[in-house]
Amino acid sequence: MPTTQLSSTLHSADAEVLVIHCSDHRFQAGFYEFLNRHLSLEENYDLLVLPGGPQCLTLVEYMPKFSWAGWKWFRFLVDAHDLKRLILIQHQDCGWYKELPFHLHSSTDPRKRQEEDLRRARAALAKERPELMLELYYAGWDAGQHITIDTVSG
Ligand SMILES: [Zn+2]
């Protein structure tokens, strides 16, 4: 089998950050740029990429097996790598949310539903891992189709 040698080299420094974001291909370059250029993570973070991203940490009642898996992966990475900081990113026009029943959220507005889930995840994480630094973001795009990232607070 032929071997392909890349210019990338193995990161040997310990990671301190876990990032959870959606699989949607339209945002991958934007997520990468935001994490590495704007947050200066220099590719030194663990990454969980799955449909709906951080929503997997809020599915306890609706899809308990998905929630179980999300928390299992989260706990594994945080414990195995002694991570200190968690970054959760939701994004505009997320296809995963189009499949979710509306009764799960207090609003039918897509962005409000996603921000509600980020706050639910924040509340759950405050009990489960209060020592973790948590950052919440929402990605979208502007009129020129440039990716934009808003900080989600509250
Ligand atoms: Zn998505």
C-alpha cells in the first residue's frame, strides 16, 4: 500500500481545549479559521464533530442514547487529556435542527432554539464540570457569504 507523507507533523504538546461543532461542510473552513487564527489555538485542540454539534449534550429526554454517547465522548476526552476549556459552536441553517420537533424548545425561531440548547448545555456543564472554562458561539454568514461568529452570552 503506498504511503502518503504530509507536510503536517505530529503535535506533541498537550491539548487543553475541546471543541464541539457540527459536521456541516459549509462551515468547516470558517470554524478552522476562527479556532486557529482568531482564538489562536494553533491546531492544538481535541475536536468532536457531529450533526447538531453541542446539541448532543442536551438530548437527555428526546434521544437518550444520543445524549449518553455525547456525554460519554465528552467525559472521555476531558478526563483522558485533562482538558480545561470547552468551546461549543452552533451555526445558522443547521439541518439537524430541521429534524427536531418544535416542542423541545420554547421558541420556533431556529437561532433561538440553538441558543437555548447552548444555555442548557452550560447549565448541565456547570453541575457536571464547574472547573471547565466554557465558551459559546454562533456561526452564520453575512451578505457577502463570509462566515461570522457571534459570542453567545447569558
Ligand atoms: Zn449543523
